[in-house]
Amino acid sequence: MTDETTLAEPAPEKLSRDGRATIAYHASPGKSPGVVFLGGFRSDMSGSKAMALEAWCRRRGQAFLRFDYFGHGASSGDFTDGTIGRWSEDAVAVLDAATAGPQVLIGSSMGGWIMVLAALARPGRVAGLLGVAAAPDFTEDLIPNRLTADQKEALEHDGIVHLASDHGDEPTPVTRALIEDGRRHLVLRQPLALDFPVRLLHGMKDADVPWETSLRLSRVLNSTDVEITLVKDGDHRLSGPEDLERLCAVLGGLLDGIIPRSGDKDP
């Protein structure tokens, strides 16, 4: 589920978490609703989608925030100590500490799962959701089905298995803790009391996360304002020039349709 390409960038701000970990982030001031980008599994906040969205929001004068989960990018910690629950808590902490007013959450791949969990935790802070190849429940629905018998045994015995990755030279570590914690945070098994506008983009040639996952997500959402865009030739990353242009256009339409809530002020 890695879906971002790392680029050079200036030093980020840091948010202390529980006195132990620090979460790195970049925040750009602007008008409300703000936009928060949530990256994918083993991705960081310097990927092509995050940077394109930041540049687009700055041109529009829209507040924007991107950050790295625990064990990712410029944040502290070991990736193998991270779990869905911990990363969703990071997202909520950054939402609470580094943004003001209503926010549109954009979740890429695993970030699509994290955005749902963050929205459930802070529904009053969310104005809309935008998923890009959203991968909710991937630790339960995708990873186990792709493990060989030997890999399943290694995962159970050693607590970790390293899987070949199509998105880099290094294998992807998957821990038993990640799988077990993921089961406590599944979102596709029951209705989700989320009633704000939702937009979902998914490539039909996505080899990592089936495009039907976005359909499943749309069905469990209470919101009736849900639109899905399927890209016939789109892969998992959806990071080509046309993909980024489409992403920004969908975000623009979503923002234009959101009326700021009474009493909210620009951050």
C-alpha cells in the first residue's frame, strides 16, 4: 500500500505525543475549511499527492496540513512498532493540535482507513472526506490472503514477516501486532455514522487494493452525498499528472460545495 514518492523538503514542525514520540508536520495557513492529507502505509508527507495538494491549496488560499505517522518519514519511532490504532491516534492528535475549524480529510491508500477512524473520533471537526485508492480493513481483507503458508507460520512464530514490495527495493515488514490491532479497528463490517460529503477515487488497474473496496466503503457510510470516480487505466498510486489534476479538481468541487458552519472562523 506504499503510494508516495519522497521529495526533498524543509524541516517540519514537531508535535509531542505522550512525552515519548514526536509527530512531524507541515501546516500552511489559509481559509476554512482546511485540508488535511493522510498518507499511506510506509509513505511519508513528501509524496507527490501531498505536495501537489499543498501547492494547489496555497494557490487557492486554503489551509492545508500534511504529517507523518509514528515510524514514518520525519516522525520518531520504529515503523514496526506502529499499528492502525496508533496511527489513527496520531491523526486525531494532529487534527486537534495543529488545525482549527472544519477540515476536509484526504486519505490515500491506508490513509483512507485512517481518515474514517479520525472522522469517527472527531465528527464535529470534519466537513468532508476524499479517499484516493482507499484501503480500509486491508490488514484483514488483503494481507492474510496474500501470505504463503510459510509466511503465515513465520508471522505467528516470529511476530513479523517481510513481504516483497512492488514499490521499492526493500521488503515490507508486516507484524502480528499490526494484524491483530487492525481487527479492533475494522470499518467495513457495520454502518458508519458519517453524514458529510464523501468523494472516492480509485484506479481500476489497482494491483494493491481492489477498486471494489471503495464501493464497499460507500455502502457502509450513512451519507447519501457520496460520489465515486473510477479511473479505467488508473493504478494504485494515482500520482501521474492527469491523476493529480483530477484529484485537485475533485477537491475543489468538494470544497465549493461545503458551506462553513455557523461560528467557524478561518484558522
